[in-house]
Amino acid sequence: MTDTADDRPNSAGSGLSVQEGDLTSQRQLSDEELLAQLADTVRKEKALVDRWTASGDCFIISGSGKVHLPTCSSVSAVVDRQAAWAPFLDDLDRVRAWHGTDNEPPMPALMTRADVEELTRYSSCPECSPTLDHRDKRPSARGWTTLEAGNLNFRHFGIPFSLVEGAEIGVLTKLSRVETADGLDFAAEFDGIVDPVTDPLTEVMYRTDFGPQMS
Ligand SMILES: [Zn+2]
């Protein structure tokens, strides 16, 4: 078996499915031959998932858009390829039904951090809590502009803001950024809340028609 493109991490989810020609011939394979072929597939998929996991830059997104660490129990059924394949290995007719859509277990959707942050929408799993830029990232509601508090500037003074969850926090009144030995000391004060926003990654939004006047 040569080292083909199928072994490259970036072909995750697309490269490992058996080709149509193989599928046709699968119908002629004896149980033993088919099991041997599937064992090879399981081994390759496991090697691929292991390489991704070992890279340290591996996140898994579920069908509902929730992002997990590969160690999270809620994705173990797809991450553990042996477990994922077990019901298929016990039911070779299911595997042979090659016109079906459920004759192999889905691969986990493997992503790098950069891949995840490019998504316009995702949520971080509260169980494994991967350290991402957002807990719940969504496109701005129509008519609103969203930005991270760290990107506020003097042009935003006087504009009423809300948190992305919808809570109104009032007008931006003061911004301070102090570089210290421990890092950035950030505070954005709004007249509708007592405590300033101190995490520059906090997302805030304003109605686009209230936005900074560029004239
Ligand atoms: Zn999780």
C-alpha cells in the first residue's frame, strides 16, 4: 500500500471513502476478504484521526455546529473509528448495500483552529470548552454591526450598544487601554452597566444606522 493523498490530513472526510469501483467489487468479496478490506480502512482512518489529534490543532464540529475537542465524550462515537465501525463489521450486508447512504460510518469533521474561526457561525461545547475566540458566534442580526470590544475607538462614543445576546448596555462613555507587564489592561465603559467590559474579545453590537458618522 503506497502513501497516497488519502493519508494527508487535509483530505479528511473526503479521501477515505472507498471508490465506486471498489464498491462494485465489494459485492463479489467473500466475508473474509471484505472484513480484511474493512480492517485496512479502519486502520487508515484511525491513523488519520490520530495524526490530527497529535498535531494539537484539532477541533471537531458536529452537525449542529458545536465545536468540540477530540477528547470530548460527545464525539467519541465518531473519533473512535473501531467503535464507529463496529455495527458495520457486525453487519456486512449493510456494508454491501452500496447504493445505500448508510453503509459506512461518517468520519469526524476535523478542523484546525483557523478553519473554525473562519466559520460565520459556531458554538463552543460547554463540556470540553475548547479555547476559541467565541462561545457562540453568529452572523450579525440584520441591521446591526457587531465588533469585539477591543476594536472600539473614539468614533463609537455616544452610540448605544448591546451585547450580542441582546442585552442593552447603553452608550459608550470611556475607553482605556493600558499595557502592563501582565498584558493589556482593557476597559470599555457604558452608561447602562455598572462594571466596564474588560475582555477585549467581548462582542458588542450597535444598530448600523446609529453608527459612526464618517463625514
Ligand atoms: Zn465537547
